[in-house]
Amino acid sequence: MSISLENIAFDCTDAAALAGFWAGVLSTEVDADGNQFFATVNRAADGPTLMFLQVPEPRNGKNRLHVDLAATDWAAEVDRLVGLGAKRVDEHNEYGTHWITLADPEGNVFDVAEH
């Protein structure tokens, strides 16, 4: 019996809007049939799909699971993500890695490491 990682799910207030942000982060498109209740990004790709689900309750506190990204042109990518709507949260240089923590438009934090 084997298991595979299929989806990384985000609870949110507007699935289409948040999917649009993450599609921009990954330089791709929101998958067809996305709407404010349910949307996906990268469904046809070889790897996990980002899935966005509208929920009635707001996010409370820090998310316990987050996405880690890496970029070779780190400063330009961070500026691009801020231009898409991300907010700078913190910057770190630990464990031999330099990274910045950002928040998406709904406050979910994610990291971008300098590659």
C-alpha cells in the first residue's frame, strides 16, 4: 500500500481570490472552474495541487503548517510577491539559510529562502 501527497488545502474567505494570488506566486493560472467557494492551482502538474476552500470562520493565530519556497533571484522574487499582495512579516538568517517570512492576502504565512 502506498500513499501520495495530493493537495495542500487553504481555508479562506474567497477561494478564487486567494487561488489567484498563489497562481501568481507560482507564475501559473488558476485551474478552470474556480470560484469564490472552491478553486485549485496546479491540478494537472506532477505534484501536489493547491486547493482553496471557502470557510465561514476567520483564521485565528499563526498557521501551524506553511509553504516554504526558494528563489535564486531572491530580492527580485520577494519584491514581486509583495507586488502581488504579500506582506513582509520577518527576515531570518539561521541554520545556514537566509529567508523571509511573508503573509498572503488572508494572513497565511509562508517563507522564501535565498537559494
